[in-house]
Amino acid sequence: QWRKSFLVIEDLVEETGAACNDTTCEDAVEEERATEMPPLNNERAERIEKVRKAQIELVNEKSKLEDLESAVSKLEQVTKETEETCQNEEMGSEYLEAVRTLVKSMKNCPG
């Protein structure tokens, strides 16, 4: 009986040792990884390139936006100055009209 138990244990040790040294599963996983990864790596590289290009475009668009904001600011300032000038000219025109009326009325005065 002891001998029989010993042989069973010895067989189990051999099977376990063989299973421990068996790389079939690892080899299958490595093969699958080697097959699946290159397309994923390519896709990742393409997406990284798209993001990089988008970042460059964003910087360019931000620069354009800043230029436009500056132009709008200048236009608003010129518009404000023009409105003030025109308002002053209107007041000047009213003043000149009043002077003209006085001059015409003085024309009827003797002397």
C-alpha cells in the first residue's frame, strides 16, 4: 500500500512538473498578442498624429482669433472716435447756422 501511494504521488509530481514547465498557454498568448498588437499600434499612431495636427490647427486658430479680437477692438475705438467727432461737428454746424442767421438778420440793420 505504501508503495502504491508512493507511485501515485510520484506520478502526480511528474505531471505537475510537466505542467509547470509547459509553455503552451504562454506561447498561445504571446502569438495572439503578436498578431493583435501591430494593427492596434498602427491605429494608436494614427490617432496620435490626428491629435497632434489638431493641436497645431488649434494654435493657428487661436492666433487668428486673437487677431480678429484686436481688429474688432480697433474698429470699436475708431467708431467711437468717429461718433464723437461727428457729434462735435453737428454741434459746430448748429452754431454756424445760428451765426449765419444772425448775420442775415444784421443785413437788414441800418449802418
